[in-house]
Amino acid sequence: MNIDEPIHLEGFTENWSRMFIEEQQLLSVHLADWVEAIEHFGSTAIDGMVAKPIIDILIGVGHKDRVKVVIGKIQGVWV
């Protein structure tokens, strides 16, 4: 998604849940020793909700000292 793109909404789809689960599993492989939880939140996490088609993922690290390590690991895999 480009910052200049107009915002659009889509009707709910089970694909959002599936997409989250795929990302959660991938994140878990790389971050298992560093995170407490990986959660799906936001409008795409609510059954039946019209939403922007962007999967919001919240990663709980347990302690602020882990944040930089987790960010580095994410950037190493996805950037």
C-alpha cells in the first residue's frame, strides 16, 4: 500500500484470519525465544466487520529490553 493511495474498505473475508495465521506462524519461527504473544487485532480481526484490507499484528515482547532485538529480527526477515 502506498501512502498516496486512497483508502478503501472491503467486506469481511475469512482470508484475513488465514493471512494472519500464516504470518503468525512465520513470526513464531523467527521470534519464538523473544516474544510472549503474537496477536491479530484491528478491524480485520472482527468477524463480519467492513475494514481496510490491512492485517494488524501486535507482538508482545514481555520486556522493553527485547524490543530492539525483535525489530532487528523482523527487519532481517521481511525487509
